[in-house]
Amino acid sequence: MSHRPAVLVVLLLALPACGDDSPPATGEEGACPLTAPTLLAAAPESFVARRDTYYDLAVVGDELLFTFDSPEDPDRVYWRKSLCGGEPERYAPMAPGLHNVLWIHGPDGPLVYANDRAGSFYLIDDLGDDAATPRRRITGLPAGRVLAYSDAPYIPDTTFVIFYGEGTDNGADLYGVAGVDADYHDMYTHAGDPDVPAWHLGDSVVRMTRPDQRLLLQHDDGTLEWASPRTQERELLLAGVRYFELSPDGSRLLWQPLGDGGSEPVYLRDLDGGDDLQLGSNTHGAQSWHPAENNSGPVYRRVGTWSFTLDGAYALQIGLDGSFAAAVRTDTGEPVEVPAHLYPEDLVVQLSHVLGLRLGDPSQTVAALWDIETGEVREWYRGDHPRPYLSRLDGDLADIFLGDVDGEPDGRLVRVDLRTGDTVELFASIPRSHVPGAPEYIAFTQSRLVEAPFRQHVAFYPSDILAIDPATGARRRLADDVPEVLRLDEGWIYLDLFSDEPGVRALPFPKDMP
């Protein structure tokens, strides 16, 4: 079993709480494999959690690093434990004074990064637990507030950390486009060698994407270049780029050159061969980058721009009214007929070449799936609810969440047979964020924002974790105010802070989860 997290949202922040350097209890067996709810490490008996504090937890390879102390506690202690069991051990390299675990893949195992209260970043040379384990300050970073980020928890073989220095905030929600006074960042990377300073990527980066061990950077002057953090080498891809989209497999590029700001061509480039195919022009000028009043649909989309389907086989352009105005095959440039619709809808259900559409029926809501490969348009909802949500699709069976119209996080969950139209109510009330399965559904709710002005971010949303009986709808609360939930291959890891037995817990996915 691989324990590399598949999804990890890192919110690196905290407020003070009283510390305790008593070792956590061992807990139960480990999570190799994770087959049942497991207490991996129990908090010290004297531990009293605070609801306004972020307690750090990280999965580093097959190891846990965690603390039950506030970052403002001078005696703060981090603990280390294998996911497969064993005693928790004090992780001395993090104390005193380091916080916010990040990591990358090094040649001999994980390399841990952390920051002190002044905002300086340090590299811990390995995942050792000895106080003599070297830790070195990262040089080459700018003064002032710096944010750090690593893809290692969910992208295999990530070998560098990305640092964000001071950027701009023009307040106009402009981002990811050159030459229009959009927000940009001062960016750096570091690839695990403590003797090498952080590498400066640029002080006006408007957009970055990462298809592999390289970064694709766009600067505000329109320069689009590859950057390799491991070798600190750059390769110019294009100059004078207004806007770009990289296909999911990294083989094709949609790009719009800097022009007069009025009508600018849009090209599809084969990155292997270097050939450009003009798809058309973006004639909408500033309306592409600023929200337009006539852009219908619940999600703002940049009119005139093109984007790829999830499989990269097709590209589509957004029209002035927010609908799909054109579509092409990316291998040939051949146009594809677009069905009549009001606007596209984002789907949580990830389908490679199937897109969500809202169809035009003034009397009711009609939501459909468009298979761009076959041309089939299949309705999955027709009714009075203004915002149905497709939470699961299994062949002809669609699970549809109908949220409360007053904004509450709960709603009805129904299952519709798309062939016959037969509908069964699964739950009269369930949170929108839920994972189906047996014997219980697992649901997550976020009801409040907690301010936590520490070095990395300024707030976080704690989650409540619920188990819900699909037969009766009865709810069983598993944990309250969880600062972070980490997802592994077989389940979740989280800090259960407010139960009768607080500690680090593992929860397997429900059986039969899609």
C-alpha cells in the first residue's frame, strides 16, 4: 500500500495554546492497511484543545508529523510516528521554534522544510529524529512575508518547494493574463540542496502551471518559459503571450499573443512539433479579462478564451454570453458542432470528454451532460430547483443533491434512473460534501471561518466529520472542528481534538465507494 496522500490542502497557521511535552500514547495498531477507524496516537492526558488554534498535522511519505501545541508555545513539540504503528517519538529538528511542515522527495527519502516565527525557512536534511539532524536556513529568499508550497503530498516525485514573495493585488480580480495590470507574484524555488540558495523565478509572474518536474511560467511582459528547479535552467517557449492554457497531458498549448487589445488571434500549438494552428480570434478585448454584465451563468468565465477538456482531446471557446461558442478536435483542428445551451456548468463528477450544460427552458431548470465525442446530450435533471448538483454518476444512475435554497449546507439527495426517470430519495437531509458507501456515508461540513494570523495564511475552515446511516438518515458525529483532513489511498487522517479521546485518527473510506 502506498500512503502518499492523494489530496492535501495545506493551511499553515495557528494561534496560541498551552503546550505539553508529555509523549502521546501509542494508540491502537497502525494503518497498514487501513481497514477500520484507528486511533494512531492519543493526545497527552493534560491536553486541552482550543477552537481558535490550528494544530499542525502532516503525512510525510509513510510517516506522521504532528503537534498538540500552539506555535506560540516556546516549548512546542512535534512528534513523529509511522503510519504502520509503533511508539510516537519526539521529532527534535522541529524544536524549538520551527513550524508548518512541508516536504519534498529527496534522493534518500523525504526532505522536510519549515519556517520560524520571523518567517525564515529551513531545510531539515532528512526525516531523522535525532537533535543532531542538520537543519539549514534557506538563503536567497526576499525579506518580508513569504509563503511556501509543495506538491509532494499528491504529485509523485516532487523535488522542489515553491516560494511566493510579495505580489500585487489590484482588487479587480485580474489574474493569469499578461499586459493588463493583472496580479503577479515574486516567485522562487528550492530543490533540496542546503548549499544552494533559492532560485528566483521572476518578480512579475502572472501564471504558473506544472505538467512535470518543470514549471511553465508566464511573466507580465508576455514571456512564456519553461523553468527546471533541479537544474536551474530556463527555456523560452514563446514571447509576447497574452494568455495560455496547457493541455492536461502537457502536449498542446492554447495561446493568445499580445496585440492591440481588441482583436487577437488564438492558436493551438503542438509542443512536440512546434506547429501552430489558428483557431480563430478573440475579438472581445477587455471583456475577456473583466466580468461582463451579459456573461450569464453562475460561474464567471473569460469570454473569447479557449480551454481544454479533461482528456485534452477537444478545445472550446467561451462566447460573449458565457456559452460555448466553438469547439474543435485538438489533433486535427476539425470543428465540432456545439448543441444549443445557455451556459456550461462545472461538474464535480470528473468525466474526460463529457461537459455539463444548462439548457434553455424558461419554465424550469434543465441540466444535461454533453458527450463531445459522440454528440449525445443527456438530461440528468429537469425541475424547479435553481441549482441541482450532480454528486455521483454510475452508468444510468445519477445521485443529485438539491441544496436548501436558504443557503444552508444540507439538502436532499435523490437517485434518478436516467433511462426511466424513476426517482428514489436517498436522504431527506445530508451535507453537500459527502462520500457514499456502506455501512455509512461519510460527510464533511464547514460552518465557520477561524482567524489565525500566523506566517503562512490568515484563516482556516475547520470541518465536522459525520457518519450517516443510509437506511435511517441517523447521524453520528465522528469529530468536531477538525483543522485539516488529509486523504490517503485508503482513507483519511485527521486530528480529533474535542472528543473524549483526542488524538490522531485514521478513518477508512466507506466500502463500495465509487
